[in-house]
Amino acid sequence: MKTAILRSAGAALRRNAAPSRPSHRSHYSTASEPERKVAILGAAGGIGQPLALLMKLNPLVSSLSLYDIANTPGVAADVSHINSRAQVEGYAGEEQLGKALEGSDVVIIPAGVPRKPGMTRDDLFNINAGIVKSLCTAIAKYCPSALVNMISNPVNSTLPIAAEVFKKAGTYDEKKLFGVTTLDVVRAKTFYAGKAEVPVAEVNVPVVGGHAGITILPLFSQATPKSNNLADEEIKALTKRTQDGGTEVVEAKAGKGSATLSMAYAGAIFADACLKGLNGVPDIVECSFVQSSVTELPFFASKVRLGKNGVEEVLGLGPLSDYEQQGLESLKPELKASIEKGIKFANQN
Ligand SMILES: NC(=O)C1=CN([C@@H]2O[C@H](COP(=O)(O)OP(=O)(O)OC[C@H]3O[C@@H](n4cnc5c(N)ncnc54)[C@H](O)[C@@H]3O)[C@@H](O)[C@H]2O)C=CC1
Ligand SMILES: O=C([O-])CC(=O)C(=O)O
């Protein structure tokens, strides 16, 4: 996946360097790729800035809209000088939000406060729930058919908030709303490759459940390439490290925020998958926290096939080891409570 993004970025740069272009086409346009507008809300933040860079490098993006409450003109001016296809616009302040969103195919939301050491993701609820609610109200108004990629934490609650806001506005389409859990997959792949001593670029590990602590359930029994040399204790340690990956970064940053660079990478991978799905590329499968009937919970992360309308198919969990089955049962009460908290907030405020 990583190499695919780098390859496509490289291809974009090579295309832009081509000496002769038909004069009737935009300098950066390509015959085969449709126009796609991507908006990033929270674009001046720790995740927003490197994510803006990565989306500017993505040749599938024709228009990149960078929105934040402040500081977006600088980020937009900076990123816009990169010689790739996307035309960049920066928008700052609520009065420009409508313009930032209009016509968007994909909206990525990394707006909101990050954790400090000692905090859980749920401790962010009081501030981020309101931010997400107001941004989703605007999405319902200005680009109701966009695919929404929710990064703001706690994702286990912010995604249900978004769903409720869209339901109230009459624009909810469960195929178009995604909680971004790609960073859990990115971490599981990295940690597994290190322990199993297999080439990291070939590794696949589904991660299901939600996006906080024990609700993050990596399915190492389904990891490929298979490794026969991992003991049960090592699988447990890998599971715990994946579940605590966010906290590992929060503690290492010692008060200066949470994962931003790895999250921007993960967010770019997921947005790229959404764009490929929209463009009709077949067999695009990523894990995501979506409306689901895979378990009795209304939202659940699992593998999802992406297509021209967003979610084409929510895939099942596949065979679980006893350890994973136990993990699945233990995560349900916490995930259920976080989902209900989000729904309640959206309907009371
Ligand atoms: N889903 C995931 O895997 C991950 C989620 N996160 C979450 O992403 C969020 C952002 O993290 P960082 O970028 O590190 O934080 P940050 O504080 O560096 O950036 C957040 C940005 O959001 C902006 N913002 C605040 N209110 C806004 C509003 N109403 N409209 C638009 N923008 C607004 C701020 O001005 C700031 O630029 C946090 O909630 C964090 O917990 C972080 C890492 C991984
Ligand atoms: O841990 C946090 O607060 C940020 C996050 O969601 C992650 O890095 O997975």
C-alpha cells in the first residue's frame, strides 16, 4: 500500500514534468482520472498538515480544500507550490466552511483536540463531540453525498454522532460514513512484521472492533504471510501493543499531542481507497468502523469493500482464535457504551 502511494506520487510528478501538453486541457489534468474534490477539516493541525501534503501528492485528487478555524491560508499557500495535479484552496473560519465543503467527494475530519499523557480518548469527548457535530451539520448542508472519513476522537462516539446528525438532516447514507481505523492496521502490520520476521510490505492483518484500548482487536490468527514461530504469549504482547499504540505515542510526545505523522499516512491510505472505490477500481478492501450487522452492535470495524457509492459490502470477521473470540466478547460492553454516549449527545444537544 505504502509503495503504491509512493509510486502514484512519483507518477504524478513524472506526468507533471512532461514537456508538451494539449493546450485545451488544464496543465495538470489527465484523460483517464475523473475530477475529485477532497476537503480536510482541521487542515492546519498536527494531522491536517501532513495529510494535506499526502493528499496533494495523490494524483486522484483534482481539488484539495483545506479548512480550519485559523492558519489555513499559510498551509494552503505552502502545499499549493507542489507541482502535482490538485488545485489547492485554503479556507479559515466558519463563514468559509460552506465554500470549503461545496462539491466535495470525500471529506476527511481530523479537527479537534488530541490526548495528553494520562488521558483516555473518551476524555476528549466533551470538546470534540461539539466540534464534530457542527462540522457534520455543515456537511449535511453543503455536500450531503460526500464520503466522510472521521478521524477525530473518540471515534467510537464521534462516528455515531455524525450518523445522528445526518439522520436528523435527512441525508444519512450508511454507505458513506467511515470511522478511520487504518492506523490500527498500519501498527498491527508493522509490529507483526517485526516479530514474525516477514517483509513488512507483504503483511496484511485485519483489525476489527473499534478505535480505543481493548475495543481495538487485531486478528493475528488471520495475518499473512503466516508465521509458525509465534507463541501465544507473543500474540498477546502484539495485541496489547497494537491496542496501546496510540498511548505509546502520546507518552513519547510527553504532552505535545498524539500520533500525527503515522495518522496522516493512515488517513491518506484510507482516503486513497475511498477515491479508488468511487472511481470504480475493483477489489478495494480496507478495515473501517462503519454501520454494521456483523455483530449485535450498530457500528463495528471490520473489512469493508469500497465501491462507487462508498461501502459496497461489509465483510464478516472470518474464523477467530479462542483468544480473539474472548477479546471480541470483552470489547462489546465498552464499545456499546461509547456508541450510546455519542447517540445520546447528538440527540440532546
Ligand atoms: N482515528 C485515529 O486513528 C486518530 C485520531 N486522532 C485524533 O485526531 C484529532 C486531531 O489530532 P491532531 O491533528 O494531533 O490535533 P491538533 O490540535 O494538532 O489539530 C487539530 C486541528 O483542529 C482544528 N480545529 C479545532 N476546532 C475546529 C473546528 N471547529 N473546525 C475545524 N477545525 C478545527 C484546530 O484548529 C487544529 O488545527 C484528535 O481528536 C486526535 O485524538 C489522532 C490520531 C489517530
Ligand atoms: O491515541 C490517541 O489519542 C490518538 C489515536 O487515536 C491513535 O494514535 O491511535
